Amino acid sequence: MEVVLDPTAGSLQRSKLTPPQMPADYLPRPLVGAALEGHAHARLLLFSAPAGFGKTCALAAMAEQRRQAGRAVAWLSLGAEDDDPSRFFQQLIRSLGTALPGVGADALEYLKDTMQVPMAVVMESLLADLSRHSQPLLLVLDDLHLIRDAELVGTLDRLVRLAPEGFVLAVGSRAHLPLRLATWRAQDLLLEIGSDELRLSKEETRDYLARNGLELDAKTLDALYAQTEGWMVGVQLNSLLLRHQPQNPAPMAPVGGDQVAVGDHLLRSVFEQLPADMQEVLLALGVATQLSGELANALTGRQDGQALLERLEAMQLFLLPLDRERQWYRFHNLFAEFLRARLKERDPERLKQLHFNASLWFTNHHMQNLAIEHACLAEDSQMLAALIDGCGLELINRGQLNLIYRWRQRVPNDVAQHFPVLVLADVWARASELSLPEANRMLDEQLARWSPGKAEGPLNDKVLAVLAIKAVLAMQKDDLEACIALVRKVEAQLGQHAAFLEVAILLLGALAHVMLAQPDQARRLLALAQQRKHFLEGRYLDMQLVNVEIFLYLEQGQVKQAQLLFEQLRSRLLPWFGERSRARVLPTITEALIAYQQANFEHIEERLRWALATVDVINPVDFYAQGMLVLARTQRLQDRAKEAQASLALMQNLAARNQSWRFYAQAVADEIAMILQEPAADRLKRAEQRFSGVDWSKLASHYQNMSFNPVSWAQGLTRIRLQQARGHYSEALHEITQLRGQLQNGWHGLQRLRLDLLAAHSYQRLGYQERARSLLVQCLVTAERGEIRSLFIEEGEAIQQLLQQLESAERQPAMQGFIRSLLAIWPGQAARKSLDALEEGLTEREREVVCLAAKGMSNEEIGQQLALALGTVKWHLHNIYEKLKVRNRTQAIRRARELSLLD
């Protein structure tokens, strides 16, 4: 995060987007020029060599040539702080925008208020913008080796592959990059420029030295070149040394072939020949990665910082200007690393003090990232904590609390406890570990410290941040009333605080009202959130607002409306987030809920397993619980009873641990329903034992103030199923009437449909055929209109038989078609059809042959057993292979076993 409130910060930002100034003594590299001319069609130019070979200068010279030839040129000098997707793409978009105004404007929107940057989507947006420009473009990314995120670098492959004609990417790097170099090399689209092309020849070395007033004899020149091998920095260092030597220089001292050792030796020699006061100045300046005149004053205690930097540049002490105005400079990386290592070895305490001074200066000039970086290096935990605390609320408003938590790890606990934002980070960590009581205790302590004197007074942003987190924790504890009470505090002062926090807490309140069966109050809060959302730049809360609205439709039983709204969400908002972004967790769960109700079971389990494994404390427990329940039901409807039982057991354990008793009751009700549909003779006895093992009254007491008690609903529904299993259909109808009284008009659509379906079953068993048929038709009409299917299948074989009877008598084609679509997706239906077809085609003799083959008998043994000739056995096996669609005996036995043909 960089909030540019100071011209100095803006100047530094601009310096990253412009090629550095070329040194006056720069020698064009003829081998580089020849390579570029010979590969004019290359789309990826890779300048890769160790430090000091002149990669940046070569790139800058090439960029200037392309600019003069009429090409658009975008330049980005990368730093270690850019190894973050959000920051990298922001810088990249600014760079492209300097060359092609308007490029990346849409892509910037993808980076706002997101939990994780959708790299692929951002790149797609950039590619779309680039395709609208016909002007050839050169994009230069210098020091790309500082970007360690392999996926981030990998997106550049897509840029190279899909960018329009005339686009060229040039990269400067010290190290190998995770790009598809072999592919580009094979397609002749890659030009690699390395040390061999960048190093100086002996003649060029002599010319360079001559430009600096050094005429060497052949022997000295040979020794110098043998030592440096054309390494540009090595030649420059020797040039500095020779300028301080007497007229007859001493022979070059052999250092060995190690380039690092040569460089270290030469740097030390140059540094130690400087005056002592100049050495001290360089050691002080070397701590900063970027330098301005004012920063130089702050580090050295001088008043002539700008003149000092210009003098160092003139002395060719490896100080490079970063902009044409020469407001910002940096030391060559090798020299900077040498200076820092030297100071750390000589005076580590002074090194820390200088980092502290740099941090203070960057703080005063509103460059928080650099300020925090230097505070870390200063090992000053108080300053670091204060800096994080200062920018923390803005990060919270952008939904980036996780970034604060990462920084928090560098602050000792005894320091962190005095800084509000760091305490919130600790609370978040405790809550993520599901230690909710401890997290709430810490929040209450902070509220006592930060709240205004009067409870009715205006809330400050710190208090609002605490209330927002308390609302999240209240949802996690299933304390819906507490969540709504917190929302009321904020609602009374809407418009006076950060929009992100206000919208977030309104959405939590809306969801709590949904779970309390209070749709009008939920819609009112959603409308308020919609109004405040216009003050946000990003899409994250916009997506979650729509997600809560979809959940509201699902609770009403309006599955079709939920589906239509989700399609809008999918096209309008989901593309802004990466496929595996945490921001997509809740939409993934709601998509699975919709698909399940419509009996579209394909991919439900795959999606839910990812989403449920990714859910953290920021996501309300209701979504998690509903997802777990749908996962178990999907497994059950796919004839995977053991897996469904395991999922329900897990749900019960988690619900009990968090004291979320309504979800515990739901899971128990599903478990009993599953037992009742088993073929085992003792299923009713086991179901009754499980039912009597739960203290339903105690669980229901936690929700006695709710107009719709979810535990009482689960208990009543289970009673109905048990009465029907016992054959007590009149008692079941009585229970249905009692339970229907809990439902609200215009709400509880799925619950009402389920009761009508169970009532139709009871009427049919009691002999009221016409009434049962009328009620079943009514259920089917409602279900078809709302695209609801799985609810019928959940109630098992009894409902299947009702549908089969109705289907044979139904005369309306539309209704008959809907019934058939329900029967076609019934568990085991496809397998039974396949089995029936095989059994019709497999003769009794063929069944005998395959059974004996499965026992391990040879063809001869089978013939003896069945009194068949060997040729006849082979003929039967041939027919079996064709009918089972296999190629050999082993496959035939396996397939027969899968289809239960060996029983």
C-alpha cells in the first residue's frame, strides 16, 4: 500500500516507470545490436546475466532506439516490494498506461477490495485493452528476478502468447525465470542475450579506459582484461583504482577466476582509497534502496544532500539517477550490498539507527511500505508496530486484514498489546483457531479502551472495526440476536464511517435476519448496504451482497429466482476473482446449494470439498453448515451411505463444539432419515434409539425466542418420518398439521413443500387416493415452477412409488415429463437399467460360464464341468466379452462382479 500524498512519493513512483539515464561513458554493445537486428520477429527478449554486466543500460539503450523508431515503450523497474500480485499489477498497469493511455483502467478495478488478486483475470483484461491498440509496443521489466511468485511470473507467458502483433516483452534478470523458455525457443520467438553478448572485448575495454583518460600499456591492459574478462563493473572499478594510482601503476594483483571474489576485492580497494569522510558518507547512504537529496540529508546529517548525490554521480561511484530530473538515485546493486555488509560488520548499531532514520523519513513523506521495510531492518518493534497501526484501518477497510497479520509476526507480544490494529490481528488469529470466547474477551478489552465515554456517543473507526469483528464472531457462535444488536449500533450512525466496515456489518445483520426468518428486516439491511456500497471501489462486498440475497431466495424456497440471480453474479462479478480465491468460497457454496435442489449432482462434491476446506472465520457458519449438509445429502442420493454418514458425523461434532445446536439438530434429523431408508430389518428400532438419545427440549431452548425454532422443526420432521415408518399415518398427519403452524406465509417454501409431500404419502396409505393424488400434483406443480427436484428423492422409496403410480395415470404431457425426469435421477436408477439390459442379453449358460471363470477355472475345466466342447466354451466367452463390452477374461470377471452377476 502506498498512499501518495507527497510530491516526493510521486516522483519516486515515476522513476520506476522511466528508463534510467544512460551514463555518459556508456559503450554500445555491438553483439547486442546485431542479435536484436537478426531477431526482429522475437516476442520475448531475455537479458540474463550476473550483476554488473550492464543489463539495465543495454535495455535502456534498446528502449530509446525503439522509441525513436516510433514504437510505444513502457518501462517498469521492479523492486523486492513488488513481489505481491496486487502491487505488481498496479505498477504494470501504470507502466502500460504511460505508453498507451487508458490501457488497464478496467484491470485496476479487479485489484480493489479483493481477498486475493485474480491474476489470470487481470491479465485477460490487459490483453483485451492491448488488442484495441495497433501501435507496436515494447514492455521492459527490469530486475524481474526480484519477483519470486512463480504464478505471477507465469502470467507473463500468457501475455507473450496472446498479446497482439507488434508486442514485445523485454526482461532483465540475474536468475533463471519460470517462463516457458523452451517453448518460445522452439518457436523461434525468444532472443536470449547473456554475459557473452554483454561483456566488453579487449578493444572495447581499452576504448572505455581511454574515454576516462587512462592509456594503458599492452601488459597492464592484458592483466586487467584477464582479471575482469570484460565484466563491465570490474572494468569500471579498475578504472577508479587506476585514476588514483601514480603514473606507473602497479601490476594487477591476481584474485582468481571467481567473479564474486574479484568484485569484492575491487570494491574494497576502491572504497579504501576514498577519504575517510567520504567513506562515512557512503556507508550512511548505502542503507537506502532509493535516495533523494532530502533523504541523504536525513541519513548523513548534512544540508547539501542534492549536491552530494550529484557529486557522487560525477565521481562515477556507481550512483545511478532514476529520473531525468535527478530527484532520485540508487547505488548499483553490487556497491549497495558491499556498503551494507561493510557497515554491518563495522558498526551494527549504527546500521540499525540509519534504518530507523530512513523509516522515519519515509513515514513523514507518506511512503508506508518503504517505512515499514526500514523499520523491520532497524529491528525497532515500537516503530514497526506504530507504522502498522497507522495504516491498519485502511487495510481493514480494503479487506486486507491478513496483510496486517503477516506484519504482526515481526512484533513481540508485549509490544503488540498496546497497538489496536495489532490486537485485532491477534483476535482474528484466535478466532481462526476457533477460540471464540478468548477472541471476544480481547475485543471487549479493546472496546473498553477505545469507546467514547458515553455509550450513546458517536463511534470511531477503531470501535467500528471491533464491532464488525464481534458481529462475525457472533455469527460463528450462532448468536444471531447478538449479531443484530451490534448491527443496530452501527445502523444508527450510517454514513459516518468507512464504507467497507459499514457494508460488511450490514450484510452480517441481513444474513442473521434471514436465519431468524425475518425477510423484511433482511431486505431492509440489504438495501442500506446497497446504498453504502456505491462508496466502495472494489467488487468483494458487492459479490457478498448478492450472495446473501441468493441465500434469502433459497430460504424462501425460490430456487429458480436464486438460480437467475446467481447467473447474474457469475457473469458480472465472479470473473473479478481468481478460480481459487477465498472470495469465491461463499458463491461456490451457494452454487452447490442451488445445483443440489435442482438435482444437478455433477461436480457438487468437488466444489464443496474445496469450499469447505477453504472456509475461515470471515465466512458465516450458516454457509458452512448448509454446505456440509448438502455434501452429505449428495453422497446419500448417490448410494454412498458410509460417506454420507461420515459427513453427518463430522457436522454434528463441529456443531456441538461451537454450540450451534440448530445445525446439530439438522444433522441428526438427516442421519435418522437415512437409517429409515436402509434395507436392514432393525432400521426402525435403531432410528428410534437415535431419536430418543437427543435432548430435543434442551437444544430447542436455545432458540425459544425465535418465531421459527429450527430445532423444533427438525424434531417434528423426524417424528413424522418415524410415525410413517411405524405405519401410524393418522398420527403423522397430526404431526404435520402441528408443524405447519410454525411456518410463515411467503417464507419456508421448501419446508412447506416437504410437509405437503409427506402428507400425500400418509393420505395414500390411509386410502384417501384422490386427496393424495391432488396434493402430490400440487407439489409437482410448485416444484416444476421452482425447479426443485432433490426434495422428492430425499423422502425415499415411498415417494418414488407415488410418482410411479401418478406417472402411469397422468395424461398431461408436461406433468408426465416432469415426473419422468424425477424418476430418471432416482438413486440406483441408471445402474438398474444397465443391469436389466445385461441380464436380458446374457443367457443362463453364459452366466454359468462367467461364474466358473470367476472361480479360476480354465476353459478345459469349464467344459468338463458343464459338459461342453472346448470350442463351445470359447464361443460363450466371446459372446460374454461383447455383451459386457470388455476385451478379455479378467475384465469380464471384474465387470460381472460390478454388476452383481456372480451372485
